[in-house]
Amino acid sequence: MNNRSRLVGKVTSNKMTKTVVVEVFNVKRHPLYGKVVRSSARYKAHDEKKECHVGDVVEIVESQPLSKEKRWVVERIITQSVATLPVEA
């Protein structure tokens, strides 16, 4: 196992070629006041096979810089969105 950091998030955009935007949510308690603080961050991740669709939950892993803003690679799709599942006849 390597020490690359991994994040789990939801795909919010797949309009770029071989690139998806993944939104990662973080929930933690404020150390002094105890209030639950929610935050999110958006990462551009490389999707070589163009398998990800909007709404999919994916795991991304950090990598060497692939472009100006792209430093993550989609490792696996955890769950697919309902709109992208194949329809059985």
C-alpha cells in the first residue's frame, strides 16, 4: 500500500475531455463552540476511460501534476447515479 491520500466525493461535472470535477464534503465539530461545520472542496480529477457521470460517487487518489489544476486521478467508481445505470429491456 502506498501513502497517497485518497478522497471520496461526488462527480459534479464531466464536460471536459478525460477530466471530471469531484466535490468532496467534510463535516467536523468546531473545537471551541461545538457547532457542526460543513465544508466542501472541488477537485479536478483525471478520468482516462471516460466512465464517470454526474452524480457518481468516486474515490480519487493524488498523483503527479497532469495539468495546471489536475493533481488527482479517479481510482474507482463506488456507486453510479441512477440516471447512468443501464436500462434492462
